[in-house]
Amino acid sequence: MVGVGPHPEPWPTGPQWDPELLAEGDRRNVADRFRYLTVAAITEQLDAERSALHVAIENWQHDLNIGSIVRSANAFNVAGVHIIGRKDWNRRGAMVTDRYLHVQHHPDVDAFATWAADAGLPILGIDNIEGCRPIESAQLPRDCVMLFGQEGPGLSEAAVAACREVLGITQYGSTRSINASAAGAVAMFAWALQHRSAPTPATR
């Protein structure tokens, strides 16, 4: 089974510990250092270690990939996730990892672009469109927001217009593009290689 069983007695004390998890076991998909902690306590620890990176996703078609991108955003502990378009998004692929993130909704691209400008964050589109620059050779800003489009159509015209630049992931096979959620993970990892140090055993 995933996770751990009931915590041996005597139990640790303090508001950060979840009594139900201590008694019944913690079967959540969390790193060992977060075992038996409440969601609030885990989020508080993550807040102290957040990346400067933000992630934004266009949501016009209730795309299943959105949840998977959110799950990757949790893995890279991004500063925030931004849903553009429909407020309700497909959470299935997120596997409840959105509980540990700060998720913000923007009704359209213009509203999102205004937020990014006010926050002083350049918008980097991630899409293999004509004129894009390879992400693997780009120097990525530490403080920025990566914008992802829908599976299939990719970034909308409005989204491309809002970007400082669009970066693509070089591919070597016959397909024009990779899955949107896979592209999200690759792009976040490319950013982390430049701006995050390797975790210590205590923070894995």
C-alpha cells in the first residue's frame, strides 16, 4: 500500500499534526517529511520554499491535461497557478495536489496579462509555433510566468500576443508536438535546472 500505517505511540503533539492520520495512517501521495501533517501545515512549509515561477493555463475546453500540469506545478513547488477562461477546470489529473498550491482564476487573457504586468512578471508562452525559440537554449528569467495552451490547438492568438516570447521544446520524431501535460513538465524542469538547487535529503 502507498504511504504509512498508524503512527507509533506516543503521538507527536501540536496543531500541525492530523489526529486522524496519526490514528489510521497516512496513505497520501506526499513526501516522507510531510507524513501525518495537516494540509495547512504542509502548505505552510511549501510556502517557505516556493519557486519564483508561476504557471498559467488556458481553460476553454475543460481539458484533462490541466490537472496533470497542476500536478507538475506542485512537484516543482511553483509560486502560483493561474487558470484562464472557464473557472471550473478538470481536477482529475491533479490528484488533489491543488490543495497545496495557490490557484487563481482570470476570466480572460487580458485580465491575466494585467495581473502579470502588475506583478512585474514576463509571460513566456510554451508552444511549438513558427518563430518560437528552443527552450533548452534560452536563459529563462527567475521571476516569470509560463503560459500553456489547450491540448490540440495550443496557445490562443490572444495568449501569443500577450507573451514576451514563445518557447518551444525541440523534438526529434515525426509528431509536431508532445502532450500538453508532458510539455508542462519539461518546461518547468528546464526552469528548475537554471534556478533551483538540488534538494537535500531533508527536503525530498
